[in-house]
Amino acid sequence: MNQLQNFSAPVGRIFLSMIFVMSGLTKISQYAGTQGYMESMGVPGFLLPLVIFTEVIAGLAVLLGWQARLAALGLAGFSVLSALLFHSDFSSQAEMTNFMKNITIAGGLLVIVAHGAGGFSIDNRLNGKKFTSS
């Protein structure tokens, strides 16, 4: 079981972080459109740099397992807030699916909050552990 834990933790971190890093980078290349969408949903467009920073930096922190609990907690809150602000039109099946996707991602991130970064993480390395699970 220990070998499975050693490899499932970093793979899980990769999977969870990819959506945030890619989304943040896409927002940079589609800045005006993203800002307009935010404003159309009642969210001030001037918050977009903070959104991009949160997605990219916290996403990379989860990916690398650096300050993973804190980064995962921030991204879990971000995911729930995004679900509530942008995907709460439950009359649309697509929006309901996006809402549940965000809530599900938040759940996965809360597992990192509860159990830490796991194997092959900077957090473990800084705590004097080799690149294995805690």
C-alpha cells in the first residue's frame, strides 16, 4: 500500500493542479474576454489579476507539493466561490455540471488539506523526509 500512496499522491496533485494552472494561463491570453465575462456575472473585472495569480501560483504550489495544505485550502475556497458565482443557474444542465465539477475539485483539494502533499513533495523534503509518503 505504501508504494501506491507514494505514487498516487503526486499523480493526484498533478491532476488537481492542471485545471488551475491551465485556466490561469488561458485567462492571460484571453484577458479582455475573461474580464468581460466576469463583469457580466457581477464580479468586478479588476479582480482578474488576483484570479490569475491564485490559479497559477496556488496551482503550481499544489503541483510541487510546496505549502500544499495552504494552497489547496485557498483553491478549494476559490472553487466553491467560483461555483456559486458563475455556475449556480441550476435550470441549465451544463451549469449544474460545472457547479458539481467545482465542488468535486474542492473536495479533492480538501483531502490534501487533511492529509498533506504526500509522496514526492517539497513539503516532505523540507520536513526532513525523503521523497516518499508521510
